[in-house]
Amino acid sequence: MLYNEWGTPKFSLEERSRRWTKVRELMAREDIDAIFAPPNTGLFDMFQANVRYLTGLGGNHALMAAVFPREGEVTAISTPDVHKSIWLERQDWVTDIRNISGGWGFAGAVVERIKELGGIKRLGVTGLSGNTRFPEGVTSHGIVERLRAALPGVELVNANALMEEARFVKSDEEISFLESGIALVERAIDILASQAFPGVSENVVYAHMISSIVEGGGELPSMILWSAGWPQPPSNAYMPTRRPLQRGDIIITETEARWGGYVAQNTQTLFVGKAPAEYHEMFALQQEAIALCYDMLRPGVTLGEITTRVAQMSNDRFTCANLMHGRGLGDDSPLAVYSVRDDIMANWEMKENSVFIVKPTVFSKDGTRKILWGDTVVCTEKGARRLGKRAPSIIEIE
């Protein structure tokens, strides 16, 4: 793995060549002359994935945009508060880095670059629609309208599917970044398991988990979905409270860590004290579902097929549902949250070296209790290969 002089991980020039060649081949297929990846740090920076993929730049909520031509120099556009020299220290992929003016408007800089390139007939814009979690789109309407007004001879087309296709299969370098990320996740879970005692406030444990990720070289924002209490809370709370933990509490956390922007995740169920016997029964079924998913996660198998098979594992006591989605730089397709939302997701085929978080969920029949466990895995010809090392378990904190 490569690092800059300050110890920040970065990708090789060979990785840059692989990505840019792949994206440009897809652009030629779709007759797209340039791609504009807009700024958006929403969903824990996940909406910045395309900018990061094309430039290697971003992180910690930094608003970045990119203009990526089929031919010519790639341009990164930054807010005015980060000097160009800072971005140049972090990577060696892009040298044309431009700071927008103090008004913080990106459209003007994009229009300027498109006009400089000349001959742009079709401009692909990412985030217009079809995003994994927000299919209505996540790109600023104001930016799009300014581009239309300033570039009347340029057709704006949706490049979201193109970039999803480009990012889906991971290189060995990308997988190594995800492995570093999962190591940080598992360290954070170790901290959770060693500190979540009765009387300790939720937010204190949460803070120590986040601190361990940053101390280990991970980036912010780092998503930790969190729920704690008894009876079992009905959903994630996103934020911990200042409530002291109590004996008998269940804690469910989906813990992520970013390494060079790449997001690895582990999902864990814990109890402060002993878990009720019913949860051990649910966990046994959940692990059967995990094994099924791992065995099916081979090239050519569709997400819909996996989701159907998991649902068929339900019985007269428990409901079993698939929960899995792509892993990478953020908002990665495909996605199944207990079901698949459309035919695109249902028919999405696994490919070798695609990466997922797989965490099928088992519910009580009345839906008030659930358990899940999951790890980041790589699709191979022999099924899923785990990137994590923790043994699957319900963690009982005594």
C-alpha cells in the first residue's frame, strides 16, 4: 500500500490508469464526451463516491467536484477553504485543481472547464436519478439549471448507471483498502465489548469507538448506526444518548470505518449481560442464512435469487429477510433491504471481486425483536470470502 509523506494512504498510478481507462471505455459506449461529478457530502460522505473514484480527492466532508473528459486533463474543483497545495500533497492523480470563489458556487467553475475543453456535445452528470438509496436523485437542481442555461448546446445525460458499473468490480488495491477498514471496525467493536458495562453512558462508549477509528488512521465521517435499550428499540437511533447502559440492554450496531475513503462494515448484536434464549435461537437461524448467502455469492447469481432464498428460510416462529448491499466508496449498488425495490436490483448479477456487506436479519413473528450479524465480503468463484476475522457471535458483556 502506498502513502504520501504524511502517512495518508493513496492509490498507485497503475490504479488510476485502470479506472480512467475503464470509465472512458464506458463513456465511448454511451457516447458521452465528459462526466461531471457534483459535490455532495450527504449520507456520511457517500454521495462523494464518484468524485473520489475519479480523482482520489475528498474525505471528512470536503466538498469536491470533478470534470472528467473522455480526452484531456481531469479537473478537480474544491471549495476555497482548502488550498490547492494541500490536495496535491495527498495524491498524484490530478494536478488541475481549482478553488471556487468565495461565493461557494460550483457551476461557474464547471461551465468554465467545459468551455475550455471544447467540442462537448453530451455531458454525463452523476446523481441525477437511480442512486442506490435515493433513486429520485441527489444532485443540486440549481447546479443543473445553471449548466443548462450556460451550455445550451450541450445535452445533459444521466451518468449514474455508468459510474455504478465502473465502480462495481474492485481491484486488488481497492480490496486492500477495505481490509484495512475492516481491521479498524473490528478494533472499534473490541472497544465496545470491553467498555459497555452497566452505568457507562452510551455516548461515552460510542465516542471511544469513533476515537479508535481516527487514531488508527481512519477518516471521518464514519457511520456507526446505533440502538441500545430494553425492550429492544424499534429501529436505529443514529445517535447515542447520554443514558447509562443497564444490565439486560441489547445493543445493535452497524459499525463502519473509512480507509482512504473505502467503507468497510461489520454488524454486531451485543447484550449487557446474558442474551435471552430466544435470541440464541434467532442467531442460529441467522447464521444459517449467512452461510447460504456466502455460498450463493458467486459470479452470475442475482441479488433477487439470494433474497428469495433467504426469505424461504422463514419458519413458523421467525421471519428471515435478506439485508445486503455493495461496499466501496459509498452508496454502492446493488441493495436489498428485506426485499429488492425494482427489477434492476433484482436482476443485478454478482461479479468476481465485487464487495458486499451481508447481514440477513431474523425477526420474531410480531416484529418487535430482531437479530443480525454481518461482515464485509468479496465475491469469488467459490462463494464469499470474508475480509474480517472476528468469529460470528452474540457478544454477552458480563
